[in-house]
Amino acid sequence: MTFHRIGATLALFLSSLPAVAGELPVDKIRLPEGFSIEVLARVPNARQMALGDGNVLYVGSAREGKVHAVQLDSQYRATRTTVIASDLTMPVGVAFRDGNLYVSAVDRILRFDGLSKRLANPPVPVTVRDDLPKERHHGWKFIAFGPDGRLYIPVGAPCNICKADPERFALIASMKPDGTDLQTFARGVRNSVGFDWHRGTRELWFTDNGRDLMGDDLPPDELNHATQAGLHFGYPFCHGGTISDPEFGGERSCSEFVPPAQNLGAHVAALGMRFYDGQQFPPAYRGQIFIAEHGSWNRSKKSGYRVTLVRLNGDRAVSYEPFATGWQQGESAWGRPVDVLVMPDGSLLVSDDHAGAIYRITYSPARRP
């Protein structure tokens, strides 16, 4: 299958996604005992989430070209949803810092100053940087501020598999909040759409989507752990730590690269991930990693469409298991998780671009039989 045929197939699939309307069958979602889920808000094509000042939840939307603001009350219930930016190019990523909202728009990083006080009359955005790659294939960007105060920005490979300029693509970069001092933090990263920092070690962990056209079960998506800057994670030469690429694997050995901390399901499209640093969930979940799996688009039998949990022992991943399932029913899927976000009360939000929703997962021992 050629790149153009892949692109056309994906475009057709995206164009078939439903509009936001009607009730969602959240009763089909299965969670461990004691947990429950509800629809917090309806947001078209909801992608990355960031919580700002005044209990305002910001949500990026790629297909809509918009950024939404969901106002929450003191119990973190939605009271109003408004559009605070429109006509942007794939504004997937949102990050909040010092009263300002940062938004990714493919080759640009924008900043909306003092936004939480101006939701009714949003400011004109400031362009922080506008020289990132313009390619839209893997061009949408999850963004987040690290513990070092720098804004981290992934730049995916502009293809399924290729040797693109390693100084421009298949990497995770970082910059100062004002857009200066752009540096490459990690290389060999095909397409990361989610990352977070361990609260104790302050080290970066990130998801990475595996390449296509190697069959239903190869290669795995990855959860990676960057203990320092300057590491290479294998793309396009090696996948999953041990699988040489059929086109480029002969050029370099898998032993030269950092293997995944945890191999995930093949084609599950692992996107947003967060360490659970709340107190509401039982102790067994604290410090563990939740991952939103968007779901496969070119596998003969669907996989993903769920939220999974990677358990750690110290800084070592020891298990990978489902946490929330039910968006996929047979070979149909009514929802596709994109991002997860831990709220100050310890509840877990999940965004869904397919159903156009933000869900809220809570825990209460009283819910046990």
C-alpha cells in the first residue's frame, strides 16, 4: 500500500467520525470495582486537556481547528463550555503556565496571555515560535511543561517509515517558555502524542506509536523512559527493542538503542499518558501510569479503544493491563480515548475525539458490592 493510499484511507476514516449529538452509552464501559464513569462535558473532537487557573479545563481539537474552555465548579462539574480560539491548524496540544495558555498548531506554538480572566473576550494569541516542521503527517503535537520549566514538543516522522532529517523529525524537543533555546531532547521517536514526568525522579516517560504495514501484531506501540537527554529510541531502524525494521534495520543494530520500558499492544495507538499522583484512587494505583489507547485504524481486527494501566516497581515497568474498556463493541467502536488528566480531587478525566466527550472517572469504596 502506498503512502497516498494510506493517507486517503485514513482521511476517509476520519471523515466518517460522528458529530457530537445524543446520549453516549457510558454504561458499556467496564472499570474495576469501586470505580464509576460519567460524561463531564461534550467537546467536539476533544484531544489534549490542560487545567488552568479558576478551574478552567482547556481542550484542543484537531479537526475542529478550535480550542475549548470548560468551566468547572468547586466539585469539578462542568458549568459552561465555550470556544476561545478558532481557525487554527490542528490545535491538538494545550499547556498552561503562569496564567497563560500555550497551544500547538503544527509549525506554530501560540500563547494566549491571561486567558482565565478573559474567557468571554479571549486575547489575540502571541506567536511564540513559528518555524517547526509544517508537515501534517504526524504533525499534531502534544505539549507539556517539564519540571525544568521548559516546554516539551514532539515532532513526529512525516511518514509511516522513512529516514527523515534527524535534526527536524522523529524527536522530542524542548524550549524556553518564550520560544528561545530550542533543543533536541530525544531522538528515534516515531510519533509521541503523550508524555509525563515521574514525580520522584523527574525523568520523562512517553508513548510512541509503532509503524504500520508489518502485519496485525507487529510492531508493538511503546512506553519509553528517558533517564537523560540525548538518548535514541530506535526509529526507523528498530521497533519494540528487538525488531529490526525490514527496510532500514540492516543499517544499525537494535542493541544501539534504548529499549522500551514496556511494549504495548500493536497498533493500539497509545496517546496521552499520565502518572497518577492523586489520592482518591486506592494506594495500588498511586504513582502508576494511565494510558489512553486511541485504537487501531488499519488492523484486520480492532485493538485498543481503551484506557490501560502500566504498573511500576520503582522505575521499572512490571505489568500492562486494561483499566477502562467498552468503547469497542465487537468490531465497532463508539469512542476513542485520546488523553488522560488527573484532577486535583484525584478523579481521572479521559478525552474522546470520536464521541466528542470528556469523561470523569471517580472512585468510592461504597460502590463495592
